[in-house]
Amino acid sequence: MPKETVWYEDQEGLLAALRAGNRELPSVPVIPGYTELREISRGGQGVVFNAIQQSTRRNVAIKILQHGAWAAPVQRRRFEREIELIAALDHPNVVRLYDSGVTPTGHPYYVMEFVDGIGLDKLVGSGAWATDGLLDPNSETAAVPAPIDEHFAPLLPLPDALALFAKVCAAVHYAHQRGIIHRDLKPSNVRVDADGEPHVLDFGLAKVAGEAPPDASGLRSRTGEFMGSLPWASPEAIAGDPQLADVRSDVYSLGVLLFQLLTGRFPYPIMGPLRTVLDHIQQTPPHRPSTFRRDLNDELDTIVLKCLAKEPERRYQTAGELGRDIRHYLAGEPIDAKRDSLLYTLRKNLRRYRAAAWAAVLVLMLATTTIGLIFALWLSGRQARAHDAEQIAALRAALQEAEGQLTRQAHWLEIVRQTLQGAAGSGGISFEEALRAELGAAGFLGVERQKPETHTPVQTPGSTTAP
């Protein structure tokens, strides 16, 4: 029975079917010049093999594009761009590129140094980070931070972990200085060799800073398209506009990585419905690392939380600044990062809890109005009492003045009475003269009391006094 003919309406449908039929690499691909290939990891677009370079007997890693000739143009272009970017980097903590080419089956590949060690994700603790801090969509309390984990056992001493992280920052800063933004920093993309040296790898999603808007080549991210690993992504990276992401987006991812390295957890829940996870990344304040580990102090909290600021302008502006603060901390020197001001923290909390804030404001306004009314009534009563006291004082003063006048009048009457009596018993002094003398002595006329004049007859020569 003949096979049924399948017709495709467009070229894309045909290419999709061809890719589906040629999706997998051979279990052991053949690459001239390389032997002993052994698969060590597999991702969505590429497979990494460990191999021996025959010409140098060097142990190498080979990354091969899975779909080969049938890969989408954007995948092939990104793979080629990754080769270009790695070739431009020469740093002891960035994986080195040795070679590139195409396999006999049409699969592009590149050869890089093989880091004989483990991924940083294996050094973040006793495995707690893989599940702790994740959000169960059926739980309403999963976002509440657990108390300090007495069983958490970091695999690296704190100084060693921080020193290793500072080297990762130096490698990322080196790439940034050459215009390369990684965009996919996470523990599994950092391998630590037998000497404890970290190596940053996988620049498959990297972009060049200041790239032009998307074009027909398909190389650049399109608006609305997220590139990277969601749990480590920055708020602006998941916004869907690739022009918003810059070196500070990598600083944010480094902050998440550092949080994991110190606590074995994520800074906020990162599993559950997509909308919930996005809201946590964009809005939920990260926990303080010291919440989960006793030997972490306020300075380390400040460093980590500065990396994880939701606004890019509030973060470290470069990975170099972050690494420098880590070195300051290790040396016992003051760090450059400062804690958020009380005003900023209050403003952020008011913005986040807007409904509760408005309710609190209304309650405060009502309480203030009530207190103001009570104070006004009290003040009015106090003023009334003060007015009454002033009137009473005025009445008392008037009474005292009246009493003084009555006393003076009585004194004057007494003087008159005494004068009348004196005038009646003396001869030769008129009533008017006696009265004036008494009033003057009492101070009413301002003159001293005068004695009555005695008239002595004047004798002249020749005159005689009548008997």
C-alpha cells in the first residue's frame, strides 16, 4: 500500500517537519581532531561533550548546536555570536575558546577549555535551595520566610564563599568593560575548578551593550520576548523590552546568586503560576540574608539588598563596585553601600500597601480631628476660666480702691472734727487757720502744720504801754 502523501501549506511547516526528523545528535558525534567524546550536559539548544584534542592531548569541552543544519536561523546566529563573544574575552575566570567548526553531519560546534570541577550550584549548601523559598500554588503561607535553619550547612566557609564570589564579579565586570552583557548568570553557569577558581561560561544569551533595535537578522531579542533564566532575572529583564536590560541587570542576577551562596535559598518565592512569580520578581522585597543564617551581619545584608533593588539606579552600577565592596568587607574596611533611608523605606511600603496606608491615613485624620476638637474645647474652657479670674481680680482691685478712699475720707473727717474742737478751745486762731494747719500736717495740702502767730506790740521811743 503506497504511503499517503503529506502536503505542507508553507515553507515553515516543511522546515519544522524536517527539523523534527533531524533533531537529535548522534550519541557519539564525529569531530575530526578530537577523540574520546563523552556527553557531560545537555540544554535546550546545545550539547556539551568532554573530549581530548589529538594535536595537544589537551582535555577540552565541545559545545555542539543540536539541530545542526536544521536549526532555526536565529539559533544559528546566536550560536555564532556566542563564539565571537567568547573569542573576545581573555580572563582567568572566563572560560577560554580554542577552536570552532562544523561536524561532518552539519552541526556547528566550538571548543573551549574544560573546567575540571563542579558547578557553583553544588556549593550553595546542603541542597535546601532547590526547594526552599519556592511557592506552592495551593499554599497561602509559602511566601512567609522560614526561621533560621539550624540544619543549614554551607559547603564553603563564609570568607571563602565571599572571596570566590568576588572573583566571579571581577570576571563579569571584565566582560562588561568590553561591552558584553551576560544575561544568564546563575550558579550552573559558573564552574569551580579543583583549585577553587570560578569560571564563568555559557554566553549563549549574551548581548552587546548598546545594540541597535531588533532587525531582520533575528539576532537581537524582540520586544515582549524574555531571554534568560527566570529565577535569576531582574525586574527590567522580564518586562519584555530588551533595551531596558544593561550591566545592572547582571548585577541583580549576581545578587540572587550571592543570596543563594550565603543562605541556600532564593530571596523570594520563585515557583508557582507565572504571573505570581513575575509579581514576586518585580514587587516583592527580598528577605534579609541574616534572617536565615546567624553569622551574617547587617553589612552583608546591605550589600545583598543593594544588588537586589528593584530600581536599577539604586543598585551597584557595575559588577566591579559590587566586587570591591565584598573585598572591603573581607578586609574589615567600611563598605560603600548604605542602607536605604527611612524616608525611602516608608515611601516603598506606602506604595506597596496602598489600601492599608489610605485606611491608616483616614484613621489618623479622624484621630487628629477628635484630638483637635477636644483640645479646642479644653482651651475654650481654660480661656473662659481665665476671663472669669480676670473679672474677679478687677472687682477685688475696685473694692480695695473703694476701701482706701473710705479710709482717707474717714481720716479727713476725723481731722475736721479735731480742728473744730481745737478752734473752739483756743483764742485768737480762726477755724480756717486751724483747718489748714491740720490738713497740712496730714499731708493733704503738702505743707507742714504751722503754729499760730503771736502778735507782740511794737514799742517806739517815747511811747508808753498802756497799763
